[in-house]
Amino acid sequence: MPVPRKIFVTGTDTNVGKTWISCLLIRRLTESGNSTGAYKPACSGVITTSDGTEVWEDVRELAQACSTTVPDQRICPQTFRAPLAPNEAARAEHRTVHDALLADGLAAWNGHCSHLVIEGAGGLFCPLSDQRTVLDLLLSLQTPDPTPAVVVAANRLGVISHTRLTIHTLQQAGIPVAGIVLNQIAAPAESQETDPSLPLNAAQLIHWIPEIPLLNCNRGEHSLSLLHSGNTNAATFTDWLQLISSVSKF
Ligand SMILES: Nc1ncnc2c1ncn2[C@@H]1O[C@H](COP(=O)(O)OP(=O)(O)OP(=O)(O)O)[C@@H](O)[C@H]1O
Ligand SMILES: [Mg+2]
């Protein structure tokens, strides 16, 4: 297991379910017999528990999804306290994001897993350091082997434009897109009555982005269903997972 195959989970925004879907992918890849690790280049927003312990929820959840015990530092080499983009969160505590470490931290996984799920921060143009955005990091991970992106989109009014902007940006940059996950994140109170776009958005995404596989994640569920297979031959979620595993097919 020298250098793992990488999948990059990005999203249309912060708080759309990137960690939820990353954990799901880690568990499913592991169940399919792939030793799978998790990486978050930088994480901001600490929670202090009643006993004073500082916890970064994304790191904790990604660690729990991995089947073996992994040092937090390997999952995320740079953590910051403020709930801000990493560059500003670092500044708030008189630190600087270590630019090179964003990608170099991945090397800590070499030899430890065959597949690596990387969760970005915020959306594609979220600053990581003062020099680099999530998109810059993703671009730097396209050689020697491509790293496909999975785009998580929260199902709510606005998702069509946010998703198209994200896909357009990835396509312009030449980054392979493995799929879009429409995440049913809305609380029950925010039913169709308050957002009548909810039952319409999937069909609209298929209409406007027909070439990309579209998957659905129901609220509270740890599984995905394939709504549309795009230009791939994927007929089921399992096929799609296999497609992710062999990026050359994208
Ligand atoms: N399918 C889902 N069902 C139920 N809850 C969900 C689902 N997806 C996400 N959530 C919840 O919504 C919240 C935001 O999700 P999550 O933390 O995965 O977003 P994120 O995009 O990773 O955010 P960040 O940009 O902070 O990393 C969390 O409380 C998470 O548990
Ligand atoms: Mg997250």
C-alpha cells in the first residue's frame, strides 16, 4: 500500500454535509474491502467539552469512520479554534496556515491505506491559507494520478445554481467529477411547505448537469442511492463506488 488512491469531497458551501458523506464513503469503501483513511487539510471551529477537552468535530467524526485507530494529527495536521475559514482562524490566534503542509500532510497516510477520502473546507473557493483555496489544493492533487471530486449539495432552494457553479469550476479546471450527492439535510420543520423546491431539485440537477452521476442521501441515513448515472456506465451505487475506485475510467 504505498500511495493511496484519493477521492476529494467538496461541497457547494460550508455545512452541506461534506463530513457526513465523507464518513459514509469511508465506511462503504472499507466494507468493500479497501483499507480507507481520512484527511482534512485544515480544520477550524473547536468545541470545548464540559471537562475542558478541545474537540474538532470533523476530525473526530472522520477518525470514528476509519476502521482502525488513527492519530488525529494524521487526519488533520492543522487545527484552529475560531469558526472561520482556516486562514482567518489561524490569524485569530496569531498563527499562519502552513501552506505546504496542506498537501504534504497527505504523505503521512502513505503505506497506511489503499484509499483516502479527503474532505475540503467550505466550498471550492474557501481560502485555506492566504495563498491557496480548496480548488488550488485539489488542482495540486491531479498529478501524477487524478483525484476525482465528489460534490455534496444540500437540497434547498438555490442548489441548482450553487451546484452548477461548482461543477462548472471543476470542469474548467480539468478536475474529474465522480458524482454529485444531493443531501437531504433539511430538518423536518423545513418541509416542502417552506421550501417547495425540495422535490424538484433532483430532476433539475439531472436536466442541467446530465453528464455527471447524481446520488441521493436521505436525512439521517448512512447510504446513498443512485438517481442518475450520467455519462458513466454505473447502474447502481455499487458500480459508482467501483468507478470511484478506478479513477482512470472517468
Ligand atoms: N444526510 C444527513 N442526515 C442527517 N444529518 C445530516 C446529514 N448530512 C449532514 N447532516 C448534519 O448536518 C450538519 C452539517 O453537516 P456536515 O458537518 O457534514 O457539513 P460540512 O459540509 O462537513 O460542514 P463544514 O463546512 O463545517 O465542514 C451536521 O450536524 C451533520 O450531522
Ligand atoms: Mg465538515
